[in-house]
Amino acid sequence: MNVQLVYMTAGSMEEARTIGRALVAGRLAACVNIIEPMTAIYMWEGALQEESEVVLIAKTVAWKVPQLVETVRRLHSYAVPCIVTLPVSGGHQPFLDWVADETRISGETPERV
């Protein structure tokens, strides 16, 4: 089992909830935390931008990440959404086991990553 955290941002709470629900319902993530508000300051098309955003943190397993990323890209309003994967190197084993269990669909075999 290779647990991963996926950090993402969204433009609104509605969009974040849509993404979070899709990921958990599709068993692509065991849990998605949504944090609001967050201010993003960045350059876009040569101009300094400052916008309110919503942070999403998904708990998943490594072999689900490609499908998770594709789902987020499909549901996201941004041309270039922030989707960053961070490996989990340790933690409370019962929680890590829960993440693995909740992302498994009956009869599904994890791919080797």
C-alpha cells in the first residue's frame, strides 16, 4: 500500500464539493478535506493575480492517482488546475489501512506502483 495525499485548489466551495464528492463516491479517495478560504497570489498570462480559492486534500493510494487526476481535470473549471501528489512516508497504521480499504472496489486488484 502506498498512501498519497493529493493537494488541489478550486475556484469555489461548490466546485470543491463537486470534486470531493466525485472522488469519494468513485472510491478514488477515502476522504477529501475542504478548506476555505485561501488566498492565492500568482502570475497568469503576464499579470499578477490575487484570488480566493478553496483547498482540497484527498487521501488515496498511489495506483488510483492517474484516474483521480483525470476525474479532477474533467470536473475542474481551471485551464491548468493545481493537482499535486505528496507521498505519505508513515503514520498511524490503522488510518493508512482505512485509506487503502476505502479506495478498493470489491474484486479490484491494486496495480503495482
